[in-house]
Amino acid sequence: MAEKPSLHEYLRRYAKGGTSREEMIATIAAWDFEEEIHDDLVIESTGQDNVFAVVNGAALLGTITDADLDEIVRRKHARG
């Protein structure tokens, strides 16, 4: 079984100029996101890689812009 690609790694590659903005937006909008694990008793990150919270975090950290995030969300909802 092939291992899923890492969203963190993809965003790192984008930040280093390894992919164009348009390709990044299209790729992440079509990403196979996993269901996020929520546990009210755990305040630390679960360390999950392929969840949408990673994209939100990238926007907060400045890896992607708020406009990028808005476009990713728009395209993701258009697919759904």
C-alpha cells in the first residue's frame, strides 16, 4: 500500500518555490483530507498531517496568504 503524500511536506516545497501558486491552490483544493481527530481532553496537536487544520496553520504562519486560503476553500466547496 502506497503511503499518502504529506501535506506539511507539500507546503514546505511550495514555500521554497518548488511549485507555482496556481498549482499549489489546485493541488490542495483537491487534496484527500483525513478526518480530524478531536479529543476535548487533549490540548496538544494530534500531529495529524493530512487535515485541513494544516492549511489553516499555513495561512496563520504566512506560508500561504489569506487570499490563497480563500481560493482553496472556494475550490474545495465547488468540488463537493
